[in-house]
Amino acid sequence: MKISSQMKSKILFWLGAELTHFCLAYALQKQFNADYYAVIDITKKPKGFFQKQELVKFDKIWYFFDHVKKQNKKPDYNYLSNFEKKYGINLWKLAVNERIFYRFYNFHKFTSEQICSILEQECKLYEKILDDIKPNFLITKDASRHHHQLFIKLCEARGVKNIVLSRTTLGYKVILSKESHIFDNIDDFKSIKSKGRSFKELQEYLQSFSFLKSATKTFEKSKNMQTISGAKHYLFSDNHENLEQYYYFGRTKSNVVKYQITSSINSKVRKNFLDKHSVYNPDYNVPFAYFPLHVDMERPLLIGAPFFTNQIEVIRHIVKSLPVGIRLYVKESPAGKTREWRKVSDYKEILNIPNVTLIHPSVPAKDLFENCSVVFSIAGTSGFESAFYQKPSIVFSDVGYLALPSVRRVKTIENLPEIIGKSLETQVKSDDLDKFLQFMDRNTIDFDWFGFEAEQQNAFYHGGILIDVDIPISRMKEFLKKHNEILNNLAVHHIKKINSYKK
């Protein structure tokens, strides 16, 4: 039985290869009476599933790459300039940090003209969609690419209520909010009373959360078989139509195979250098500040902290701002292996910066938290975790835990020395952390998103190795049935958020 709504809403979904929001749309439509629409960002083969499926009845669908194509004409710069002024959206800030356009894509070098042509097509498509249906709500995951973030920002500027699903700093808890990772009602934190928990009790609470549940274990068991299966499928399948999508410019099969071989070699060379030149047993008897490196090609930097993406430069800024007598320990992320680690030249550059020690990724973060004076994090969770060890933190972006009094935000780099000075004098209070954890518990949803994604990858994408595949409708039905309870719960929380925004 559907939950009634006072006035029929128009709900627009952003859907992609990560199928969580398609599954959510299926559960939501059974419970909430509304008009449903979708923008679908997908490659050729999965597109067939969306064209045939009747599990979710969308009133209208736009396939992103049907409208964004290669063009030979010059971009309309007047249109783009007017778009920026009209909506207050900086297009180059998004474009320069797009991993496909710059720094991270090895198959094609995009010209400024090509980038602006793509932006023009995206902006015109998005304006047309919003003009056509005038949606009340956009339901989406947090964006990891420029065109998705552009759509979210345009919806916000046009008065559409965004409902963004994003992960939190506590394992399998997620939030629904207008802006990724930022709580809508953060001021409520101040009115909560502390339970009086000690730092030891708070650490035990933190350790009770696990990012990966049983579903991820299932994924790991079949990973090798899935890799072989995915590789065979890719090598013997037809993917020429995808080469027209700018995601795939230059990605011929021969180029991809060469890249994979080169990447495997680079990964071993880089890791070997890191193993030889980083410190396994840091000296904890000297005063030090702690800066854990982010993986470069990820959302937290590219979208979350668009003006602090050069981490080596950030390290230099920190060193220039530290008081004499405090060293900077820079630790490589264990997740660096997922991106073939950093270039050897990057590690050499870090090692050459005075007053810096490069820490091996195997060193436990807990030991560094316990012994440091202050923690720096551009946009990650380390600034939150440090509070559990009574250490203040300094961040370079708007993070969800910024409400904690022990966390300070850098907006102007010239103010960094002053911010560091104040942080070093800050005492972290257990009551503040206790209250914030209670706030998080009241304003988050239990949803093992990592595990849910892993099951998707197992069921549809050869364990995540290949996404340009056919999705059988029968298999999707089985998947939806298996996860019925989880999806219904997620839908109920979205309905609550919709109703709260209506008020």
C-alpha cells in the first residue's frame, strides 16, 4: 500500500552504472505516489536494460550520451558565460578537476575547446530537462564526476530540493541531505546532552563500526574468477559505439591492454621505491604533526576540495606554517595501491621537502593519532578520527564533522600559521564528541553501501571488472527480491526526507 502524499510530487532520479538508485526507485515507487523521471548516465549495453525494463515506470527518461556527443563547431562562449552568471556556477572549477579532462586520463588529451563544447551540451541538456518537467526533488548519490555535480548544483540553483545519499565517517551509516556529506540540521548538535562517555568508551564505539560487512567477503572470494570472466568478455565484445562517449575517447582495446600492462609494472616499481624510502618505525619521541595523504583521483579532493588538489603543495604550505620544533609526518594511504601508487617523482619531491618524514602505509594510523600534536586532512575522515584520541584537527574543505569545536577549517592559506597556533592550544573534550556521535546516530541510516555495491558488482559486472555489459531483467528481479527489506527501509527514509522538505 502506497504512503499517501498531500500533493503529487515530481521526482527526478540520476541513475548510472552503480545501481543503488535504480533499486531505490523501484522500492520508492511502490510506497510513494509521484511522477518519476530519470537522467541515465550509462554505456551502450546496460542502456538496453533501461529501455526494456518495466520494473520502474518512469514518465520520461533522458540518456545522457544521447545528448552529449563529439562536435566540430566552436562552443558558444556567450552562452556559457551567461550560464555561469545566471546560476553562480564556476564551470572551469568543475572541468579542471574532471579526471577525464585533465591529469589522470591516459588515452586522450582534451583541448579547451573540446571541454567547453562538452560543457555547453551538458548545460543546455540540463536546462531543457528542468524546463520540461520542473521537478520538485532530485534523488541521487553524491557526485564523483563534473557533469553529475554540475546537475546537482543547477538543480539547487533552480530551487529543486536535492536529496543526496552519501557515506558518513561511521562505517556503514549513510545520510540524506541537500549537500553531500553535510548534515542539513547540524545546529541541532548543540542542544544534545552528553552521556558522559570517556574517550576509551568513545574509541570502542568507533571501533564497533566496520566499513565492510559479509557481502564484501562474498565479493572477495569470487574476485579472481570474475576478473578472468570480465577480461574475456571485454576482449571479445563489441564496444565501438562507446568510443563516441567522451569517457572512452582513445580507449581502443589495444590501448587499454597496453595501459594495463604499463600500470601493473608502474605499480610494482612505485611500491618498491616506497618500501625502500619510507619509515616503518617513526620516532614518537619528537613533536610532530600528522598528514595522511589522500588517493589523488577521488571525489573528496576533486569535488570536495577543488582548490587543494595538489597535495605536495599542501604539504609545503603546512611545513611553512608549522612552529619550529614540530616535524610533519606524511603517511601514504594503504588505498594507494588501487591507483598504482604515486609516481616515484612525487615521492622524491615529498622526501626533499625539509622537515618532512614519509611514513610507510603499513604503519597503524592509531599509533600516529595517539602520538601526534595535530592532524591535517584535506577532506577525509582523519580529522574526525583524531578527536577520539584527543587530538585537534585542521581541514581544507567543508566536512560533515566540522561542527566539532576541535576541528578548524582553512579557507585562506595565509591564515594557516594562525590556525595551527590555535589548534595546538585546543583541548578536545569528550563531551563534544559524545554529543556529536549522538547527533549522528539520530540523523543517519544503517545501510551497508559498500556491501550492497559489492553484491551488485558480483551479480551484474563481473565483480566490478567490467560495466559495459548486458543486465538481464530476470537477474535484476532476483536482486530486488533478495534485498527487498533493505530497499524498503531506504525508501521509507527518503519519504521522510521528502515530507520534511515539503514542510
